[in-house]
Amino acid sequence: MKNISLTLAKKRKNDKFYTQLSDIENELIYYKKHFKGQTVFCNCDDPEYSNFWQYFKLNFDHLELKRLVTTRFYETKESYMLEMWKDEKGVHSDKKVLNQNGDFRSEECIELLKQADIVVTNPPFSLFREYVAQLIEYEKKFLIIGSLNAITYKEFFPLLKNNKIWMGVSIHSGDRKFYVPDDYPLNASGCGTDDDGRKWIRVKGVRWYTNLDHDKRHENLLLYKKYNPEEFPKYDNYDAINVDKVSDIPVDYDGVMGVPITFLDKHNPKQFEIIGLDKQFTSDGARGKLNGKSKYARILIKYTSQ
């Protein structure tokens, strides 16, 4: 079955993909300790459809939130925000008109961002680089969904390498189902309509990205393979061995290894050091090659000295 890729969504500039509540629930269970007394901002969410808003609204007391804010984007007109907050009199909610269109880059939304402690959302696929840059600029904690291909972005990879961002917990492979607006064309096989008449598509290659700590990123990857040069040859154009499967990383090799980008799903910074992306280090600026043939994208790693 063919699925719609995030790259295709980017080309279409169609960013209104609504995350399933189950995907949000499956990820948020790992971060409860981070939310007590915090202000959460969902700055890419239409509250009429957004399951991020629904999740935090339903779990406002359970998470012991201080405040919840979401903003709705309209391309050509003024928008609005929904807000929940808690004080000594209880939990309150309000809807306020915005003077601008709710774009996360607008002055109003930036002011709300400054007030927030944690940002949780599914940002526009076509603006992912710009969106993450804004979060980093304003030093915000966050949990967001993005393309696995973001790992290879020159602006994004250094954040992963330097442990400024890491992968979430619950999505490691396969595709995910997203709801789309009623006017979204369903012209691929990985599409459909649910029993309530809502349109959906399946999108491959998605991941959670975050800078909220979770226990899973401190678990060592359990390995058993021993190094031998026949099974783990060196690249033609870089002094590193090739490892085709993360589970096959040899336990006794002290040098640099090229591993699939899915390694980041299992990365423990105390176990491995990330050296870089293959194209940054090869002699010809290309992917790592074996017998003249390029491999898929590789992350270069080595065991830490600890």
C-alpha cells in the first residue's frame, strides 16, 4: 500500500494534518512529571479538530496544569485563541479574538510563546525548520511531531548531535493515521473516511521530537555481535565500518561506525557519541560507499569513553 510522505505534504503546502488522540496519549504518558504547574501552548491547533487541545483539556487536573492555550490559524483573516487556567476559585476557560491570523510567527503568538513553559503540537510540515528554530530561539521545552527526514536537515541535525533534541518514545517505525480537512483530496491508496465521515490519510516516516527528558533515552542498547571485517567492511570514502542494522552494532569495535538513521530511536548519549552524518565526513561529500555503491544515509557513531 502506498502512503503519502511528509515530503509530498511539504510540496503541496497542505499542513492541516490532525493527530490522532491515541498517538498523543501513547506518547504523553512518559512526561507527566514535566507538566505540574506549567503553561502549555499548542500554537498550531484548530481547537475544533485538535486532539492536542482535547487531550490537555481532559487531563488538565491529572497533569496539574497551570494554564492551557491554543491558537487557531486562518490564512486571510483574524483568528482566535482558547484558554484554560486554574486559580484558587477553580478551573476557567475563555475564547478570545486575536488581532492577527494565528500564525505561530505572528507577534501575538510569539507573545503567547514567551509566556509558555512547554509547547506540544504537530507543526506545519512545510515550516518545520523555521518552527524548531523559533522554539530554540526562545529556549522552550517542547514535544512535537515531524518527519524522520528532519534528521538530515543541516539546521536540525546538530541539535540531535549535541543532545539539544532527542527522539520521543512511542513511534519507531511504520506510518501514522492523520485526519485532514473535508476539502483534502483523497487520491492515494493510504486514505479513507471513518465511520463519522472524517477524512484521514496515512503518513509514513513520522517521529516525536522533544527536549523533555524521559527514562527510555537512558536505557542501553543491548547488543551481542562481535566485530569481524568481512561482516562490517570499511567504507571506500571514509574511515568507518558499515553496520546495516542497529541490532548488529558490534560490542567490541572502538572506532567509528556508520549506522542507519533509525539508530536515534535507541540512542543513549551515555553509551554512544554521535560523530556526524556521513556526507559531512566522506572525502567526496557523498554518502558512504562500499565497492563504489552508495549506501543509504548513515549516522556516524562510536562508543563513549565512559
